[in-house]
Amino acid sequence: MSSTGGIIAGVLAGCAIGIGLGVMYAPDKGEVTRKKVKETAKKKVDELDDAFDKSVEKMRTKMDELIVELEKKLSDFRKSEKEKEELV
């Protein structure tokens, strides 16, 4: 989870630096530059949103696998305890 947070922070920092440099060295008029910055920012937000959705889906899949594994272990434990009771 922390590596995902680091990646997202790095991407956001990179976007902010890139946008700042783009505005400083932009050869276009302010209106055109603002439009480009807005479009680029929207694209990056969409990319981050997609990356976040993929991360959440991956975590859900892992949690589902863990739940299935734990349910199986619980079932096996209950079965072994029942067998022990029957031997007594």
C-alpha cells in the first residue's frame, strides 16, 4: 500500500513540476497555455484515476482470495475438532 502511495505522490509531484515548467517556458499566449495545462492536467487526473481503480481492484481480488483461504482453514479446523470430539 505504501509503495502505491509513493508512486501516486511521485506522479503528482512530476505533474506539478511539468506544468510549472511548461507555463514558465510556454511560447504560446496565456489563454492557449492555460488551455493546454487544463487538458494535460485532466489527462493526468484520468490516468491517476485509472491507476487507483486498478489498485483497488487488485486489493479486492487479494482480499477475496484471502477470505476464501481463511474460510477453508476454518472449515478444516472445525472438521478436525469434530473428529477429535468423536474419538473421545
